[in-house]
Amino acid sequence: MQEIIFIEDFLSPSVALANIEKVLNNMESNISSTIKDRKRNLTELREKKRVISEHIKDKRNEVTALLDHLEENLQQNASTL
């Protein structure tokens, strides 16, 4: 929720500076949170990519093993003809 700042508050230089400092501190906090969240998201995405790549590699090995088995069976059947 955003704080309402009245124009009267800016009539005093010290109050104006305090308000500007508060706004800048809030912006810094928001930017820091955004950067932290982005880094966390990138880390999570990299891990998901790694897991998916491993899964694909495992499935490829399963398919290759199945095709090798089928090839052996076909060759055996062909040699008995």
C-alpha cells in the first residue's frame, strides 16, 4: 500500500528530504528484492533444465535399448528363414 504524501509536507526542507530519502530507500528495497527473486528464479530454471535433460537422456537410452533388442530379434528371425 502506497503512502499518501501531502504537498504541505514538502514545504519544510527537512521533511521533504526525509520523504525523498524514504522513497529512495523503498525503491532500493524493491530493486534488491527484484534482483534476489530473479536470481532465485534463474537458479530454479537451471535446475529444472538439468533435470529435464537427464530425463530426456534416460528416455533416449531406454528407446535405444528397445530398438537394439528389436533389431536382434529381427536378425534372429531373418537368419532362421
